[in-house]
Amino acid sequence: MLRIFLAAVMLVLANGSALADAYPSRPVRLLVGYAPGGPVDTAARIYADYLGRVLKQPVIVDNRAGASGAIAAGMTVSAKPDGYTLYFVASPTMTMTPLIQRSVSFKPAQDFSYVGLITDYTNVLLINKDFPARNVDELVSYARKHPGEVSFGSAGVGASNHLSAELLAQMTGVKMLHVPYKGNAPAMADVISGKVTFMFDITGTAIGHIRGGKVRALAVTSKTRNPALPNVPTLVESGLKQYDLTGWYALVGPPGLPADVTDRLVKAQQAVVQDAAYRERMVDGGYDLNVSGPAALQERIKKELALWGNVVKTANIEVE
């Protein structure tokens, strides 16, 4: 009887321990590499809300802005691999920043545990509403005929909208003046005022300016038109057959994340994207939901590192 009793106690304790350790059993921290209020932060907070509902634990956004997301990336790499520190990462941090910033030490294709893509986002080419170009071809022709007069703004050297414009310049063979700013907002203000000619911006933040008539949208960077801007052609339609770029957000964790935790998060992502309210909020913001697993995310990182590596080398871009 004593043996039976002890065996029963051990079974209860074992089951209790398993239940206590079931992931997640406490709140999850979701790192964001950009400041509150911006497009990455806004999307991350929507995602965190619905992910928390699926995991049945709060998912708390922790903004660690700086170095184009590299600070949050470094924190992720060094975090304990238990699934309670995750990173809502934007594609430039993984596919551009390491190519440009010499101070970056992490290797994006191998230094993380990869959960998967969350969503794609499209950039849109925005031009001052009074500039005499109604489409991409007219913009390029004007730049070719008026050397030094066409300028483009960006959120800073090496930012995704900087490299998007550099790629446009390289594909068309025209030289345009880069004017870097400390963020998208001041760059947009100068496009609106006419101090610079154009810029690329994330569709979600550009829609309000477009609908308000403050700027004109010439083209989107994705291969197909964006549902939020159905009347705006793609750069492919505009004659640049190889210009097919979409940014993305993804979920990654520290290296060595247990397989069962990764599997739980992959399934949670699938559940989140099936939520109609979540889908509506993201699509209305100009996002194209594209959930995938770890392998697809790693492959995309490798492919885009090769693309942007060529652009960075050709444009001779590097910062400390």
C-alpha cells in the first residue's frame, strides 16, 4: 500500500510539474526595435494583442529603439531561450542593417530561432503633388534631363526607403540626390512642402497623405497591386520588370529555442491569422498577410541579403 501511495504521489507531482511548466505559463515579452507610435510598433501591438489571446497569456510590447533595430536584435540573441523573450522584427533589421552598419555583430541567417513570417508590407513611391511627373517613366525622364534636380528623402542612410530609391536609380541608370532624415515623418513633411521630390514610404502610413491629397502615389513596390491602393500601379507595370520588393515583419527568438516552444508559437501564428478581426485590421492598414514557418523565413532572409548586398556595394553605402 505504501508503494502504491508513493507512486501515486510521484505521479501527481510529475503531472503538476508538467502543467506548471507548460508554455506559456507567464507573460511573454515582445521586443520591438523601433520607437512607439511608428508603423512597426503599431503593427506589433495589434499582433501582440491577438497572440496573447491565443496563448492565453499577456504579450507585452517592449520598445528598444535604436540602430535600425539592431539593439533589440542583440537583446534577443543574448536572451534566455525559454520563449518568454521574442522579437517582432522588421525585414530591414535582418536584411539591410547587417550589411551597412559595421558595428552589428549578429548573423541574421543563423543567430536566431526562427518562428516565421507574420505579414508583408508594400512601400509606395510618393511624389510632391505639384511636381511635373504623373508616372514613374515621367519622373525618370525628368531626372535624366535635369541632372541634380531630382531628390529623394529617407529615414536615414541605409533605411529601407533609402535602399528602395537606390535600387530605382540603379535600375533606371539615373542619378538622384539622397537627402537623409531622422525618420520618415520629417522626410514626408519635406516631400509635401516640395523641398525634396519624392520618397518611398510604408503603405500603411502613406495612405492618409495620399487620400488627403498631400502627395501623389506613383507606384507600389510589390509585384501585384496593394488592395488598399487599387488604383496605384506597381513598378513592374511601370516598366521596371525586375522591381519586386516587399518588406515584412516576422517573429524570431533567441538561439536554442526548444522545439516544442517553437512549434507552439508556429501554431499560435496560424491561429492569429485566422481571426477575422485581426485580418481586417491588418488589411485595412495596407498589409498583406503572409504567415509561414521557420524554413520559409530563413530562405527569404538569405535571398534578400544577396539582393541588398549588391545594392549596398554598388551605391557604396556604409555607416558606423
